[in-house]
Amino acid sequence: MFLNYNVVKLLFMLLFTAVATAQTYDTVNFQNPTGRQNIDYNNEMQKGMRVLKRTDGSLIVAGRTGSSSNIMNDFLLICVHQDGTRCSDFGMNGVQDDSGFFTSAIYDYAIQNDDKIIISSNFNSDLNVIRLNSDGSRDVSYGNNGIVTIPTPSDAIGSAGNGKIFTLNNDKVIAVRNYSFSISPYRYKTAVYKINTTGVVDNSFGTSGMLSLDYRGFSTFCNDLFQSGTSLHLLSGGIPSAGTGRVTHLQKIDLNGVPDSTFGMNSILKISNVNLSAAIDIKGSTIALCGLGLTVGLFDSTGSPISSFGAEGVEVYNITNAQDSGRDIIIQPDGKLLVLFRGRIGTVGEDGLLMRLLADGNLDSSFNDAISSTPPGVFSMSVGLGNNSQDDMLLTDDGTLFVTGYANFFNPTGFDIIISKLLILDGTLSTTDVLRNKIRIYPNPVNDRLHYESMEDISKINVFDLTGRKLLTSIPNQQQFIDLTSLDLENGLFIVQFETLNGLTAMRFLKSNL
């Protein structure tokens, strides 16, 4: 009895990967054999800003496009399946641009539970919130023909050139606008709005529909926000209005804009001498932040620093002896931290890099890069001919990490969108490692029946392919096996997910005709 050569090769690759490194590009199931794709639209310049997941598992890669690096004011949305192929039910051949919209700048993107897409933009100095249907068409039922226009605050004297957009669990929208309101000294602050599902500003939010984030004595921008239960965490960073230094403000409010006095000092956690405002993630009672100078902070649900993580809950990393800067952060289910950042490992330009930290702040030495000169714990995502940056990432329940940004592929000043797919071998959704250890599957590789043994009460079993498409849902049987024959699976990797009273755990298995 012999294994198919390709199956043997795949098995060897998986086993070697598990020993040598905790991550690898998906070179088997992502259309492009490198595990990454560059997207060049109409020979223009593009930058990837967000990667969003739709309910069917497909992805929206959202960015900007334009004729030059200084004129990338049009939005661009690319819908791809998790195997890298384009979606047939979105836009034109999986692409939607801003034809028919008028925008001066694109700020940010978000996605609702019903797959409608929210876009934050600027036009004529006003904040415009645009909503598209799940197929990429304009949602004319929203606001005025698909657009909600929020005038500039009365005390504004100029735009700060950015803003954020966020969809709440009930599909209402939080829109953020940063703006300047003083020139002596020059200072910035933030206006926050809540918009209901039909596109009307909620006047019960904050004061007359606007919550002002004005940290007096400081000039700050709100750069990220996160919903945790019935609370919002608004993350801002900046500098003192007079003097030098950096500062981070993390403010906790409820969904009506009322400050939570139990968090930090009267709802505000102030972190001096550091700007941690690039990104926030919250898992359970842990709050993770990252920002300029490649700084990472870890705090509990009250805003107190986690003592096992650096001094006062903050660690500063110097990876490339250059201007390292945090871009995004994710807390894995096991508590490890994935940190996306910019640095320089080449001679010119920027490079996209990814590091993984243990819960105590040390670099995870199993997160290796056998090709570049980065230290253990740091993985180079550099691609292209010069400048490149990876700016946003999404970790799915099965441990697949999608990263988007941009890279130079065709001339010294031009950029294409990059979308990369990595397999994080210990990044699958699981309540604890203990739960994972209480369930085992065998044989692996498997032909027709995948058996399982469990010390937990299993309520449901799901089988997925690596694109995130659900192939089977079943309930446990007395024989404790999953019959794969009815699925007519080709040889390759698949995911089995077990639902228990204590949470979810997922495992990969290899289908092979032995």
C-alpha cells in the first residue's frame, strides 16, 4: 500500500513546518503558489487598507486607488474566496470601484453582519459615510442615495486628513472624524458619531449626536476603536500641546457615549511617554495595544497594566535598528500576540514584518523566518522591489491569517495591493489548550471515516475546507466517527471543528486515498 506522491510531499511539508516554524504561507490552497497575490487595477497605484470577512467566508480586500501616489482618492474593493479566486457575486468580476461617487479622500472601511460595506471618506471637507450592498452596489436606502454627510464640527479650522469607521454588533455605525481646532499651538481632537441602520445620526449619542474627545493639553488623533460587549474603547495618540513627548489615551464609553467611570481615571487610561495608538484588540479581560517606535502594551479590563508584561504593561522593541512602527495587533486564542509592523531589513524603503510575542512579552522563538535575517520571533513579509508595507490583518477561527498592504512591483513610485495568506499552526479558535487536549482525532491522514475521542460533551461537529466553506454539520453518534464518504473530498487539508459546552476547538486533518 503506497501513498500518492503529492500527499507524501504535503505531509512532509506539514511535519517539517510544525517542527521548524509556527507559520507558513499557504502555497497549496491560495491560487498563487507563493501564498500571496498582488492586485494591479487599471495600471494605477493601489494600497490595501483593510481585509474584511463576509459571512460565507470570502474576503473583501479594501483599499485606495488613483493615478499617482499623491492621488489615491478612489475606493477599491476586491472580493476573493479564501482560495484566492475572485467572487462572482460581487461587483464586476469581483471588483467594485467608486464609479459614480465623489470623494476627496478615503479613510477607512468596515463590514456589517449582513455583509453590507461601510466606507468612511471626505468630500468638500465633510465626513461622508457610504454604504454598499453585499454585492458592491450602492445601497440607495441608506442616508441620501447611499451617503450620510456629517458636516465639519463648528469649531474646526481644518481637517486632520483621517477618520475611522466601525460597525457595532447591531449594525449601527460609529464614525470618527479627527480635525484641527487651534493653530496657536496647533492642536487636534476627535468628533465621534453614531449612525443608525437607515443612515440617520443618533442625536441621543454624546451631546446632540456628537461625542467630543478633547484631551486638554494634548493634540491627539483617534486611530482605532473596539467594541467589547456593551462598551466601546476609543484609542487615541498624540503629543503635548506644548513641549515634547508622546501620549496615549484609551477611553471607555457605553454605546450611548456615556463615559465608564470604572475604567482608568474617570473612563480614561492615560499612558505617558509612549504612543500606542495604531491598533487595539481585546480578548476576554485582556486589552492589547501597539504603536509608534514598535511599542506594545497589555492591560486588564480595568485599565491596569499586566505586571508580567514589561514595565507598567509596556514593552518597546528594536528589531531592525530603524523606525520600526506597529500597524496592527491580534491576541491569539492561546494568549500569544501577533504584531504587524513596519521596519527596514533592506537598504532602502520600508518592509512589512510580523512578530509574535509570548504572554510575558518575550519574542516567540518558534515563530521563525529561515530566509531573511530577522531574529527568531520575527517573520519578514517583505515583497516587491522597494517600499512595501503590511498594514492590516485578520485571523480566522481555523488559524488562517490574512494580511493586506502594498508593495512596489513596477516602478520606483508605484504600488500594488498585496493580500497574503498564512497558516498559523497554533492559532485556531479554542477556549483553552486544555480543551484541545481533551479531544483527539484519528487516523490522520484519513480515507473515509475520521474517528474522534473526547472527554468533553460534544454538541455539534462541523467540517470546513481551507477556504472557510462549511462542508458538513452533524451531531455526535455512538460510534464516534465522521463519515467522509458522502462529501466526495479530494486529497488535501480540511478542518474539523467541535462545539462543546466549554467552547470551540478546531483541528486540521489530511484526506488521502490510502
